[in-house]
Amino acid sequence: MTGATDVANQIELVQQAASCVDSGVAALRQLQKEDGHWCGLLQGDSILESEYLLMKFILRQEDASMNDGSGRETLELIAAGLRRQQRSDGTWGQYPGAEMDLSATVKGYFALKLMGDAADAPHMSRAREAILAAGGAEKINTFSNFYLACLGQVSWNAVPSIPPEIILFPRWSYFHLNKVSAWTRTMILPLSIVTTLRPTRNLPSALCIDELYVDQRERHRLGKTVDAPWLWSKFFSTVDRTLKLLHGLGGTPLRGIAKKRCLHWMLRRASQDGEASTDGLGAIFPPMVYIQIALRAMGWKRDHPVLERAEKDLDDFFVLQSDEDGQYIMIQPCFSPVWDTGYALYALADCDLRHGDECVDAAITWLLNKECRFRGDWADSVEVTDDASGWYFEYHNAWYPDVDDTAQVAMALHRTQSSAGMAAAARGVKWLLAMQNEDGGWAAFDRTQHRQILEYIPFADHNAMQDPSCPDITGRILECLSWHGYTIGCDVVDRALHYIKSCQTEEGAWIGRWGVNYIYGTWQALLGPLRCGVSRNEGWVQHAGEWLKSCQQPDGSFGETADSYIDPSLKGQGASTASQTAWAAMTLQEIYGADDDDTQRAMAWLCMTQLKEGDIADPLRNPDGDPAGSWCETEYTGTGFPRVFYLRYHMYRLYFPTMALGRWLSAIWQA
């Protein structure tokens, strides 16, 4: 009877999975844009709203019209969004359930005070008490102090020096710009202008935040926010003091030349059309804020076409939303259309949809139009042939195609079996091969290597000063290469395998640089090697599978909190989510097969929790208003900067579970 029951249960699960796949595909079709792409909301945390408001006050634009013709009411909507993210204890955090983020809480309090919230209002009092209990505003990170210095709340001595002369460093220099991450480059160049010109707006005392400081002396000193050995800490603090002394003397004799070079560097990479098409500097929020402050500090008028475009590019991140309390604006950190389209198309391929399907063909055409052959910053360290190309993350960001997106798009296009798509995918693979690092791994934006000393620089507290190899990206590259005929025995694969195995933790997992966290990292690091021919019976593979099974919850699901970046003992633990369950399920299937009981329990959970037609109008089951066929997921499972900034990709809850179910169903049918 047991055997018959098992067969009956599997037949029922197959039927449920088939229905869920159909519903997931239907939801993807419904969410596809008219031109063939997908782009879900990309949600960050409160610093996006608070920093935008602080920027407007730095620029003295808090009462000026916006680029779209609206007025102060737009800033009020942003402030409303900021208030909604404040927790009951008065704090703001990096994601729901996170501990207090002191820097975010100070900026949230300051922004709301500038917007007119009374300091003795209950929500402001709670925030202030929490800040003081945490040691005061003098303990915030350096990137927050840039805003406070511009608004006269701290001395520029509390801000790390970023001399514009860094742009003149020779290429062999340890501190040359191409040695730091692409996103750090786009942030520190405009900030070098800001720290040199020191634009400062003196506010009325009623708007100042003296009440947030415990030690008024420490308020105006450069804090120790970077964990560095004593010797390096002493070295960089001495360098910083020296640079500040030089600033008082007008800087080095090369300062004028350096400022012009910085300006030229920024303008080449900001708000351009044509071959170097870019929607703002770096196409991400922080540098798009900093460049506005920098150019205004240099005397540029607001109506200059470059600044007008910079404003528009940034304000395009606004999303007007509403709830029972009214309307508010959420600000996205950037757009994710290429990423979402690559994954959605890959999910459709796992559901056996190929070239010839209208939805698939529209996505192919859109992705082909996003192929990037422009030689951006990456070309400083890589030589490739003219027939190599990549893809970036956003709508337009030609200076910064990235390895992760290129691999994902190349996989998706190859699997559509479209001749044009497969040819483009092959060009992407050529670029990926050229981007492999010496350690065998891949980074996100550049061919590079780890340089530990860079982590000790005073402004390295955003925890992403560099862009070294990481196992999750490296595993994805191997998965991509496997579709293009690369297997174990190929030098490029073997070197990558060596790197991946060297990163495995004692428990058998891998940390996730770009997703939360060890579940994501293990999924990404392991699938590629297995697809390239590594035996599932190898000890390190089985060790990973055993760890993953140990994390499975009794109902078959998986979940992991981003707190695991802070406390590794929380590996694989957290509230169940559809995306993380899908990642784990696909990994278990690759190791143990589609008939594995734990794999099937994960698939059953996905089937059980998929949104049905009757769930659509239920705000508890469907708080984001998704179509039937999606899943409810309010957790943040994406990573920007570990321990600093996390992301909630609103499409993760749809294409990853659909992909997992489609992949499992295909394996069952083939068996």
C-alpha cells in the first residue's frame, strides 16, 4: 500500500506542478511589457528617501519646482514614504526585522525635521531616544556624514578626505581607480569634488540636530568606522590629516588639473545617449545624487542640460504608491530590466517555451537591442576582440556591463534556440572568458583581484570598496558555459572549480555576495559545476547537499534572514520565502534527482503557496497586488552591499518558483 500511496502522491504532485507552471507562465505573460521586457519593482530601504530629501535641502531646492513641474508636494510624498518605513520603536532598518541602522535613523530623523516634523512629536522622540541609546549621531558611517557636513551639522574634519588628485595616480599604483569597484569609482569621483569645494548650507538652529549627539567633540572628528589593523588605521588617519592640512593650503599644485580631469571623467559617464547610452552616472542612486551636488558646487546652473538630465534620471526612480493612509512615493535604487528579463526568459525555457512563442520572441528582440559592445571602464584591464559583448543591469548603462547579467542573458538567449539569440550569446561568452580573474573566479564588473589594504581606507565603510571574485557569480558563469559546451577538463572550468571549492564553508555552504545568503550562494556556486560534469557523488557536493537538507523546514520550505551576514550561525535560517525555497529545491534536484523526497517536499510547498484567483483580492495573501500564479514574498532576498544595503526584487517571487517547478516537471516527464 505504501508504494501505491507514494505513486499516487507523486502523480498528484505532478498534476499540481503542471497547473502551477501554467499559472506561473500566465503571470509572466501578463507582466511582460509591450516591448517584450520585464521590470519588477526594486525596493531598497529608507536611506533612498532620506538622502533624496537631504540632497534637495543641500541644493536649496526644497521649495523649488521639480523637473516634472510639480512642487513641494512631491517632497511631501517622499517624506510620507519615509515615515511609513519607521518602526514602532522609532528606528529605521535595512530590511523588515533588521536591527536598528543608526545611520539610516539619523538621516531619517534629520530629513523629517527639515520637512517640518516637530522634534517633540512622538515618532521623532522615539527616534532620538534610540539614536542616543546607540551612542549618538557621531557614530554614523562616513557616507552619511557627507550629507551632514553639506548641511552644516558636522565639520568637514568629520568627513574623510577624497582628494581629486586620485584621478592622476599612475595605472601601476595600488590605489589607482581601476583597483576599486565600479560603483565605488562612480561615488568617490563626485565626492572628491564635494570634499574639495566643501559646499555648506548653514541652517537655522531650530533645524539643526544638536540633540542627536552624545559627545559634541567627537561630532566633528573623523570616526573610526572601518575595522583596520592598528598600523593601517594609523597610516590612513595620518594621510587624512595631511590631506586636510594641504586642503587649507589649496591642495597640491596639481589640484586644478585633477578637478578638471574628475569633471571630464564624470561627464563622459553621465546622462549620455548614443553608443555610450547611460541613464545617469553609474545608473544607480548614490552617484546620481553626488554628481548633482558636485556640479552645483562647481557653479553649474540648475538649468544646464547636463543637470536637467541628471535630475530627470534620478527622479525617474520614483514610484507613486497608495495605502489606507493615502499616497506616498517609494524611491528605487535603480532599474532591473535586463536582469528581470534574462531570468524571466530563462524561466520560460525551463517551462519548455522556445523561439516561436510570441512572448519568448518579444523578449529575445528586446535583449538583442540591449547588447552592449561599448568599451567601458572594464576595458582598462581587458583586451577582447570586436565580436565580444556584454549586457548591463539597467535600461541604459553602457559604461558598466556586468558579468552576472551577461551570463544570465547568454544562457537565456542560447536556450531559446533562436539563431540570432544564440549568436549574441556566443559573443557574450567571449567577453565572459576574457573577464576571468587570475584566481579562477569572476567578479561583477571588472577583471581584478583582491587588495586587502583598500578595505582599510576611511571611506571603505560601505563594505564594497572592491569587486573581487565571488563564488555565486563564478558558479553562474560555469552554468552559462555548460550550455556552450564547456565541461570539466577545460582549463577555464577547472580553474573556476578550484576557486569555488576553496570558498566552501566548513558546513558545506557558500556565502552569497548578491543574494541572501548561504542558500543563494550554495545554489549559485553548485549548479554550474554540476552542469559542467562534476559528479554529484563527490564529497564536497554531498557535503553541500547535506547542509542544505539540514536547513529545510518541516513544511518543506526554505528561508534565510539577511542577519546571517552578521551572525553566520544563522546560515539557512529564517522565514520561508518562495525565492529561497526555489533556489534550494533546484539545488537539491541537481544533487539528488527529481525523485528525492526533500526536493518533492519543497516543490509541494511551492504548489501549496502559489497565489490562486481567490487570493488576488486578499491584502494579507497578496499585499503587492500580484496576478494569480505568483507568490507572496515580503522579505528582502537580494543583496546590494552585505551588512549595508539589501534589496527586495519584486519579480523574484514569480520567476524563480516558476523556474524550479518547470525544471522539476521536465525532469519527471523525461524520467
